Amino acid sequence: MSKTSARFNLADISRATKAAKAEGAAAVEVLPDGTIRIVISEPQYGEKPEPTEPKHRDFKL
């Protein structure tokens, strides 16, 4: 019987959870295949997204 290493460890989960909370994520999912999925919350109806500056470039002709 062979012993396989874990696909993820507690430190990986802790690191992903702390980073997700710091960025305002809604949830962190850990899948059996070792994938750590961070769920970002969508704006609710009625909320307006924050306006962003349009990206532009200046060209000299």
C-alpha cells in the first residue's frame, strides 16, 4: 500500500482564506482534486458599481 502526499495542506487553505477575506471575497471552496476556488460576490440589484477611469493612451503624431 503506497502513501500519497496530500493535494493541499492546512497552510494552503489558511493562506487562500486570509487573502480572499482581505479582498472581500464571499467564500472559499476547496475541491477534492486540490483546487482552491475563491468566490467573488456579485453586486446586488440596485447597487451601482464604482466608476472607473477609462484607460487611454496619448499618441504624438
